[in-house]
Amino acid sequence: MARALTFDLGGTAFQAEPVKLDRKKVYGRTGTAANVKKGRPEAR
């Protein structure tokens, strides 16, 4: 477990632990798609 951080805001101190964010939940998922048209040679 991570150690708690102490914040001082306007003379009031409070503690909170850092939380790891899952980038997929924050930004969503992306996919990669390749489209190849018939009759065209494949790229090398």
C-alpha cells in the first residue's frame, strides 16, 4: 500500500492515498484496423 499524502488547503490538512488509474477506463479503448482493397499489391 502507498503511504498517505498530506494536503494543506486553506489551513485545513487532510490525507489521501494515491490511486492508480486504468488508462483504458479513463480514455476508452482504441483499435487498429487495416483495409486492403482488392487488386492492389500489398505494402512491403
